[in-house]
Amino acid sequence: MAITNGINIGCSNVAGAGGIKNILIRSYATGDEVTFVNSAAAHEISSIVDTVGSTATWYNFEFKNELPSLTVTAAKENGSTSYECSLSFMMPEMTSSKAAAIQDMMDTCMMAIAIGNNGKNYVLGVSQKYMNEATAGLIRNQTFASMTGAEGVSGAAYNDDNGWTVTLGCKQWEALRTYASPGVIALYTNAGVGTGTSTTT
């Protein structure tokens, strides 16, 4: 693969806000359909839907503002470049419902979308390179995200934080993709229990 484009930096890039404003998580379902976009100017996902469906359901995980962090670290070894992706967020107050959510995440294969304050939608745990594919679009992905750590703290002083910090991680063989048009993320489409659900098309 050859370099075909450079990168321009404009005022909006420099002045853009950092941080994460929404985190969506779901378990992989057999036969999820993912559409990848690859071009000289785009490295994206334009659709994630359930098998034979028109949408996919995601669960909203809310957090304490200005604490979530998404990091991507690339390393090359023996000709192959891997990307270690990590997403951490802090859920205030250690409660039974939060502990139950953490238990659910312990042994499931996940994908996640971290929506930045800059309006970009970063997708973790969905990679086209080196994935297993049953038929066109139907994936058996082994670069899924998993819960790599969780820490609960009670705090000591009255104004200390009390809550759970959860870290999701995945190892991919390509750079992190963004979720982009024509795909749509509809937030809080169902009030439901807790924070309810969101959908992607």
C-alpha cells in the first residue's frame, strides 16, 4: 500500500474539544453485519446491524464527565502492526446495579462506540483485517473488545470519588475506525431500564 494523500490541519482541528461524551456497548451476536469503507480518504464503518435486521441495539453507559479516556497504541513486530485500544470510564457510586453490569461484561465478546466531544464516533472491537468471515458481511470477529480491568473505590475523605472505573481493551491489526455516514447512531431510542438503549443503522 502506497501513500496517496497528505493531511491538512485547519482551525477546527486545532480548536476541537477533547474528551468523550457518550459510550455505547453491545455484545457480539452471531451473524452481525458490518459494512467497512476503505479509500484514500476514509477508514470507516458505515453500518452495524443485527442479522437480517435494519438496526443493532446498544446499551448506554453513563459516566462522570471529563474522566473517560480512549488511547490507541501501535507497535510493529516482524512485519505486522498491531493496535492496542483501551477505553476507560468511571461510573460514580458503587451500587448493586453497576456491579451486575460489570459481571455481565466479564465473559462476553463486545464492541463499543466512544462518541467524542469533537463529534467523531470511534469504534472499538470491530476490525476488518484478519477477521474471519462466513459470508459477505457476516463476521466472526476475533478482535472483539473485552473487559481488561475494573477498580472500585469507596474514597476516604468526604469529597473523594466513590465508584467503579472500567477498562475495555482490544487488539486490532488496523487503525481505529470511525462510524460515519450513511450509518446513523440514534441515541436513547428506548428509555427502558437504567439508561435504556441506542441503535445503529
